[in-house]
Amino acid sequence: LALAQHASSSSHQFLAPRQATARRLVPVRLSRTLSMVQLVVIVVTLASLAVTSGVAYSPEGLQRRLDKAKRPTSWQKRLDKALLDVDKNPQQRIRLLQKVAGDGKKIVSDVRVAAAEVQEKGIGKGHPILLDLLFPDGTTARSDLEGLVALRKQLPELTKGLAPPTVEQLRAAAPAAPIDPTRVARALADLAGDERKQRELLQEAKNALRSTPKGLETPKYRVLRSWRAGP
């Protein structure tokens, strides 16, 4: 209950600056840093309470756990939505966190199994089960973690083509236009009195946290052929 109260009290802190790679090779959302930390803290706290000694489970039982984790009503999906879904209002977040708190035994049991996998197989071979069980596909946390891994692999490639600007380039750069305080004040006043602009600004802020922004026009296409992944 204390865990749910802590998460609910901080669940409204969502909007943070979005960072992207220079070439936009990976749709990574490096925002929501605070919420991601909160989610990891919750899982680590549960893991510290989970004693892995004596944990027994069969492959069939593990598969059932993985299948349940993918359901929309699983505690994993509810916790992810409560902390990382930008479209949920405070009342919806509180209800989701209350339902998560009601699954306390399931959470501890799943964390014990995930921790036992890592303890038995090591982080290299055990982390796929840990991710699938605690951060299943379809959750925002899972996509963010995968994006961070992909970004880490691409950063060396991106930095190879970057070079500091020369003195001539710095001199040729146009100076920044001075900020007009009157125009800024007028724009803020217009924003404060225009509900439509406020909704648009809020939508833009939320779009910064989405992998696919709402209202984005995409070209029409037709799938001609597809191949299965893997060798």
C-alpha cells in the first residue's frame, strides 16, 4: 500500500524534454526519465523483498506467467500505464495503481521467478526472461529500454561523422536575433486567453513523448511482400 501511495503521488510528473539521435535512426524516447526511474525503483524494491532461494517452477508454469504478463489486465501493463501513459488522467492512474497494489502476491512471485532466472543463468542468458516477465512487449518501458540499447549501439557511428566547427564557420554564422520582450508577453497573454491554443500546446507536449505523434500525416502505402524474421 505504501508503495502504491508513493507511485501515485509522483505519477503526474511526465513531461520531460525529448531527445533524439541526430539522424533520427531510432525512434527513441529518452524522456520520462523520472518515471522510468520510478518504475525501476519499484521493481528493484520488489526484487529486494523477493528471496530466490527455494523458488521452484516448471517450464510450463513459466510460460503461463509470460502469457499472463502480455494480457492487458496484467499488473505489468497496469503499472506501465499508470506511470508512463501520457494520456491517463490522475483519477485513472490512481485506479490503476490500486489494482496493481491488489496484485501484490503476484508481483512478488513474478519478481522472484525473474530474479531466480538471472541468479541461475547469469544476466547474459537470464535477462530475456526478466524483460519478458517484468517488462513485456507492448509496454512503454520495454520500448524505451530497447530504444536505449539501440541508441547506445549507434552512438559510435553517429559521432564518427561529427567534427567541431572551424573558426571560419563560427564567424560566418548569423548572429541570433534579439528576443523582443513585448512580443513574448503578447504571445503569453494570447495563450492564457485561448483555450484552443492551450489544447494544441498540451497535445504537442504529449506528442513529444509518443513514438507516433497524434495527427501525424503519413504517406499511403501497400505491403507487397513480407518475410519472417530470423535466419
